[in-house]
Amino acid sequence: MIQRIQTVFLFLAAIFAGILFFSPIASFAYGEGLMKLTIYGVENQVDAQQYFSGVYALPLLLMTIILVVLPMVIIFLYKKRELQYKLSSLNVFLNAILCGLIFLFYASNVQKTIAAESVSYLFGTYVPLINMVLSILAMRWIKKDIELIKSIDRLR
């Protein structure tokens, strides 16, 4: 039963997580320069040189890959509703971790390191929050399916 409403929510969550590959997370203004934080690292917009790339941005990249793959896996586990519910709650938890990484670790560390005067949070910052809402909505509908199946089993 792939044609359920929670499938739509989970598919949208995977699409929004995929958007992180193309959109910047934050922008840092310092002096006469501008740096942007993406899941690949921090890039200077003036000379397009990469800073803090490689191992520094690896957790963001790995989390993004997991957040794209996990909702797709959840969609195809439609016969195992309890597992679907647990994996959806894991998806919410991983999105919360990604929010924490972005706000508490990466943005503050980059701002301190380059002595940025201002930080602008861009669309990529809000993608994990959107994914959390979509995953919670999917969990709600999965829970309704579980309750419906249990009520039908009681009637037998």
C-alpha cells in the first residue's frame, strides 16, 4: 500500500533533504568578503576557494545522505508499520541532530574562526526543520494505520 498519505510526507522529506546538496546553509559576512557554509564545507564567495572542507564537513554530508535514504527506505517498509513508525521517529531525531550541528557547532565555529560580523541563515538551515514536521505528520498517519489494523483484528 504505497499510495498512503504518509508516503507523500516521507517522499517530500527525502526531496527536501536532497535540496541540501544544492543550497547553502548560512552566509557569513566579514570585512569585504562573504563566505557560505554548505554541506561540502565553507567556501569563500570572492575567490571560490574552499575553507574547512574535507573532514570538517563530513558529518554534514553523511547526515544529509542518511536523511535522503532513510525516508525512501521507510516508504518501502509499508507492510511493517511498527518498524515504519520507529524509523520515522529516528528520522525526526536525526533531523534534530542536524539542526544542532548547524546551529550550535558549524555556524558558531565558522563565525568565531573567520571573525564574521554577521551571519545570515539561508534556506538550507530550515530544511531539517521542514523534514521534522513532515516526518511527524507521517508518524501520525502511520499511527492511525496501526490503530485501524488493531481495531480490525479485535473484530475478528
